[in-house]
Amino acid sequence: MTTLHQEHSAHGTHDHGPDCGHPAVPHGDHLDYAHDGHLHREHEGHWDECEPAGHTAHAGHEHVHHDTCGHAQVRHGDHVDYLHDGHRHAEHGDHWDDH
């Protein structure tokens, strides 16, 4: 679940794209861009925050992510998300959340 239409008003004039230098994160039917510890998505001429709403545990996730696990890392607020199988995982207690 994602929080819908939370416009990122302080985004300024920076446009994200393949050469912007920020990690592109596939997320459902769009791309998010990791920037300043949060994720943005383009939406009708402006940029929205694209953040999970609620808590979604990733059931059956037996792989443990770490600095050398081979999956891309994206700084996200106060933690690191790992890009894996087209979505982001974040460590949460004794399990991994699906972002």
C-alpha cells in the first residue's frame, strides 16, 4: 500500500530521470527516485512522495540483506531499504517489511 498524492512541495526544479544521479526504484507501474532519504514519483507535472502506508511484512523472506548481499541499497529516512525482486525490503525487528 502506498500513500497517494502527497505532493513534494520542496522538490524545486530538479527533474529525475536516467541521468539525474539518483537511484531509480521500480515500484508497481512506475519508477520512484531515491532523493534526500525519501522517494519521489512523477505525477501530472509535479513530484509526489511515494511512501508506504501502514505495515506490510514480507512473508517468506528468508534472505538476509546486508552490506555485501549483492542487492542495491537505498537510504530511506532513518534506515536502508534493499532493492530485491522489483520491490524494497526494510529490516523491521525480526522480519523484513515490503515497501
